[in-house]
Amino acid sequence: MREHAGDGVEPPDVGFRVFRVDSSNLRDVRRSPGEVDQASLFGDVDTVKEGRSGEDLLFQVLPRFRIPLSARVESRVVGGADVFVVDGGRLVACFADRVPLEAVEGIARLRPLYAVFRDGSFRDDAATSNLEETFRTFSPDTVRMII
């Protein structure tokens, strides 16, 4: 018997994903010079919309790297941070609130083709620079993206 949506019964996992089209996971922070003042800059530090999960962000970036939405996604803990390992390590994504240097190094040592991070995950520019240097050391060919 087929269950109907809205009846309070969760359908069983039958091995495929269902998506619905929604708005972007990122807020539009583009402003003209006349609209910007010093105080308003702090409101645009993290561009991810409230209520969006790491999986939401992951499935938004997959098409950018031409990885099919049907690719295998594995959740792991690397260096103390939750990460997504996609398509056997082709892409590794970490959208944690804070990404410790140990996690960055652990991800770089996986040598993925692509690595994606959330901009708000890094406390300052020095942490972002450390990410770049860590990847240059352990995985220089990895394409890095910060959203």
C-alpha cells in the first residue's frame, strides 16, 4: 500500500533522492557603493540564508563541478569537523560553523579533486590564508572554493 504525503507516516528509503526547486541558499549581498556603510558590513559576513543545512549547500554546489546529483554522498568526521565526501572523494565539502586547522589538513590529505568550504567557517583572513597554504602543501592540485 502506498502512503500519502501529509498522513504523518514517513515513506521508506527506496534508494533515490527527490529534490524540489527552491531559491538560492545564499543571500544576495551585492550593494552599490552608495548603499554601503561601515555598520552594514557586519551583517553581510555570512552569506548563507538562515535555516539552510550543509546538505542544502552541498547539493547547490554539485552542478558547479559537474557532479551528478545522484552521486554517492558519505558523511565523515575529519579533524573534528563533519564533512561530506562525494563520489568516492572527488569532492570534499565542510560547512561547519568553525573549521579547525586539523580538519583543513585532514581534508587536504584526502587529496580531493575539489574542496568546498563556507566563508563564515573561518574566523578571519589568517584562517583562510592557512587553508590555502595547507592545500598548497598537501594537495596543490585540489580546486578550492569558498562560498
